Amino acid sequence: MASVVLSEAEKLYIVHGVQEDLRVDGRGCEDYRCAEVETDVVSNTSGSARVKLVETDILVGIKAEMGTPKLEKPDEGYLEFFVDCSSNSPELEGRGGEELGTDIANTLYRVFSCENSVDLKSLCINPKEHCWVLYVDVLLLECGGNIFDAISIAVKAALFNTRIPKVRVLEDEEGTKEIELSDDPYDCIRLSVDEVPCIVTLSKIGYRHVVDATLQEEACSLASLLISVTSKGAITSMKKVGKGSLDPESIFEMMETGQRVGKSLHIALQKILDEEESLGTSRSKVGFLG
């Protein structure tokens, strides 16, 4: 992951500020930076979104393709995640970028392994034979800290924007089944994102923890806790990253903060998505490929 080199004096300045609930950029410990969210930014996808969190820039595209259901879940569709770390950071070139991409993809699989996160049964066309497979492509354009949170926001926004064509299964007298795809672009199904979790990363700095850490703050943190939280505040998964340790009391405090901040994050994101949706085709595209 991209990082910065700080002197001991700079680290001390950041740590002391966090203890006083005053970060270098003026935020409190539980404050997010201003994020820009835009959906429907790539034309040849079923759904797409771009999230820019100051210097962190994420692009997500979702392509719905017909496939065969998995043997263990014959009446469900499924999601596949692919992550490309094309950031301009030298540390993310070659092997470093591949390892980070695999780590992010595995984290997303874990987050979306929760049974109710996405209604996978609605993706089933014909049990045991046909289903929709959602290929979620994540492109890390720029890394400026807190990439897991930004990616989870972008994935939820892209799922909200996803439109899947309606299909009908026709059967002739001989029992042969054929799939008929609707030609009407507006005749489609939409996924409910009410239970889709967002990741809240809490970085332990000194005796306190912060959300939405910058690269400089990440350099001062030895351990972080990634918590996936639904809009109702339910925690669906947790993952500890970093070489440092976390005591049980700190973990419980971070979980409470994650639930509180996560609910606020979902409310703010859903408000943006609903406002953009209400504009329809009249909205002006100002982002990637706009």
C-alpha cells in the first residue's frame, strides 16, 4: 500500500493532535473528508460509479453476464470481484500492486459473503441452468489513504446504478427452454442496496482511533480495524490489518465508533444517490468519461 515517510517530529505532532481530537486538516477523530460520488460514468457497463476522496480516486464498473449457478447455490446468481491497482504510486507497480489488488478483492468477497447483503436469488433466471453473474471491476486510479472505505462506497453506488435486463424463459412442446431478452432498455430490474455494507476503517493512533485516515496518519498507525457496517448499524465482518496489536477494550470502542459512523455514512451516501437519481438524464456529467 502507498505510504509516506515522516520524521519523528511530524509523527509526534500528528499523534498529539489526535489525542486532543484535532487532526492536521482540522477534522475531529470521527469526521470523514468530503467525498465526490458520481454514478453512470462508463457507458458500456450495467452500472458504474466513481468516488474521489480528496487524493484517493476509485472507479467501479459492473457488467452483468449470463452464467451457470454454482452447485452449492443452484437458485442464486453471484458476484465476482476484480481489482486493478493502476495508481501512480511507485509502490503499487508490479508485485506490490498485485498483492494489494488480491487483498482488496478477498476483503470484498468477505464483506459480501453475508447472506443478506445482496439479493442473489433475484439474479437467478432458471435454477441450476442460468443466472446473472455480476462482474465487479474496481480500478484504483489514485491512492491517497483510506482506500477500503472509498472502494466500498464506490461498489455500493455502482450496485445502486446497475440495471439488469429482464428475461423470460420460454419452453416449447418438446421441453426445450429458450431465454428471451427484453429489447427495451427501460425494462430492467434494479438491485436493492439497503443491506449492502460499507467498510469503515478505524486506525489506532496513540491511545485513540480515527476514521478516514490520510496517508500521513496511516504512517503513524501500527494497527487498524476494518469493519463492514450496514445502514442499520449491524456489523457483518471485521478484519485487523497492520503489524501492531489491539487490546480488547480498544476493539470494543472501535466497533461502537464504526457502527455510529457507518450509519451516518450510509445516510449521507443514500441521500446523494437519491438526489442524482431524481435528476434523470438531465444531469450534467462532470466526472470520468463524462
